[in-house]
Amino acid sequence: MSGRIIVSKPAEKDSRSDSQLMVDLCDGDEDAFSEIVRRFQSPIYSLLIRMTGNEEDAKELLQLTFFRVYKYRRNYDPEKKFVNWIFTIASNLAKKEWKRKSRWMSVPLEHVHLSSPVSTAPHYDAGRVQLRASIEEAIDRLPSHYREPFLLREMEQMSYEDIAEILGVRLGTVKSRINRARAKLREMLNDVWEEWK
Amino acid sequence: MNCRKALEIITLVLDDEATREQEIMLRFHLLGCPSCRKALEFSRDIATITRSLQAPPPPSDLETRVREMLAREDIETTVPRTKRSALLALPAVAAMLVAIFIIPRSHDDEYVACGTTILAGSMRNEPKTASVELTSKSRLTTAPLAGYSRRSSLISF
Ligand SMILES: [Zn+2]
């Protein structure tokens, strides 16, 4: 008597390009939207957390970003990079939220630590954990026009050209803002870094 | 090359955007400038740690929530505004009618029952607009979407 072995087929990876997914979505393929959410939720969420400074607002803006992707799906030009389009939406929402908040409040942003230091540090050492926490706080304290290009570069590894397109600024502006962001971070973190070295 | 220029090139080097020539010029500058050497090393550490930062996982019900928002939006756009305001007024009208039936004529049980049944029935068929459930903060989910325009490849809201 032989037992039947049921091998469940692993979910196949969707190999469609981002822009193809958008084309398919416009043609009524709802699965294409699920795939877009799956692909972009994490990078957009981490940018929004860093831009808003708290998870609650980031969650709402994340939801709103995908809502707009769907709602304005027909405005997307498949010849352009989808990643730039979706990041532009998220970035505009974050800026709007930032303006709205800064109009009403002067309190500093709540600092969210992106990673739990103990569990994620490859080689746990107190100095590095301290440095990491200080870096996160320093990034949060950067003016938003420096912080955003810096994060798109460091966390998303985007090219200067893509960042310029997302933020709607010139290439030279992107370079100088990233440079200024780094200079400000060095200024803010000098003591803790010296101690850590 | 002065330090200001060197720092600009340091940023390009960190981002792999420097030309070969810029790299060579920077290397020469660094030989005699401990302050820029420190800036390069320091920025590299900041970059390494920033890249290793990981956000918490996004909410698992994200897609469901987005689809709910889209469904609500659909209801709001498919039900004409005048009909919607009429529907929104229904609970108030119902309360008034119930008050009229119940308060002065509470002895007339059959009549009351009939009146409320009709009203309850008509309200069951209402679209959800009258009791739309908002997510955590209504300001975001209900805020009207600002005019949307697209200039060249960029969008602005
Ligand atoms: Zn120098």
C-alpha cells in the first residue's frame, strides 16, 4: 500500500515587470494590484516611517499611497519607471502631512527606531547599538528636504536621476542636498562616533 | 583641491557617482588632509548603518484596507449627492416617525409594528454611506483628494 504524497506547489513568483502589472491592472487584472502591494509595501513603508517619524501616520499614508496608485492607475505612463511614480505619490503625501503637522505643532517628531538593535545587530556591541540609535535620531532631526533625498539614496539605493524625478528637483540639487545631509549628520554625530571609534 | 570640493566628491564616491578623475583627485587630497579622511570614514559608517536599518513589517491587512477604501469611494461616487443627503437624513426621519407612532399611540401595537418594519426594511437597503466605518483617523480617509495634475513625468497633488 503506497501512501499518496501531496506536494503543494509553491506559489509561483510573478515575473511581470512593474509597468506590465500596471497595464494589466488597467485591463482589470486585480491580481496585478495585489502583486504591486506585495512588491512595494516594505520600501514605501520604511520611507514613510522615517519621513513621518511614527508608525501610525506611516501606516495611514501607506494605505493612502496604494489607494492613489489604484485610483489614478490610468494616469501612469508605462514608459516611465513605476518605482519613481509610486515614490512620488508617497513623498507628496508625506510632505503634505509634514506641512499640516508643522502648521499646528512645534513639538519634535517622535523617534521611531527602525530596527530592534539587540536582535538585528550582527555583532552585538553596546557602542554600535548606541551609534545606531543616535544615527536614527539624527536622521529624524534633519530638515525634510535633506532627509528625503538622503533616505532615498541610502535606504532605497536610488540613482540621483531617479531621486531628482521623484522629488521634482534638479540633479545638482539632489547632489548638494545629499552632501548637506551627510555634513549635518557628521556634525550631529561627531561626539558619539569619536567615542565609538 | 580644497576641502569643500573634496567633501562634495566624497559624497559622489560614497554613491558610486564619481568619475575616475574625481576619485584620483580626491585620493591625492586625502593623502594630506586628515580632516577629509575622517569625513570619508565617518560618512561610510553612517551609510553602512543607515542601510542596515530595517523598518517593522507593513501591516498585514494593508491590501484589504486599501480595497475597503476603494469600495467606499465607489459607493460615494456612484450614489448621487442628492440621493446621499436624502439617505443620510433617513435615520432622523425614522426617529421622528417612530416618535409620532410610539409616543401618542403606544396602545396601537399593530400599527407601530407595521410602521417600524417598513422603515427598518427601507434602511437595510441603504448603501453604507450613512454608517461608513472610518479607519483609525478620519482626517486621512475622508479628506477630499486635492486636484490631481500631471506635468511631464511628475505628479503633484
Ligand atoms: Zn580636506
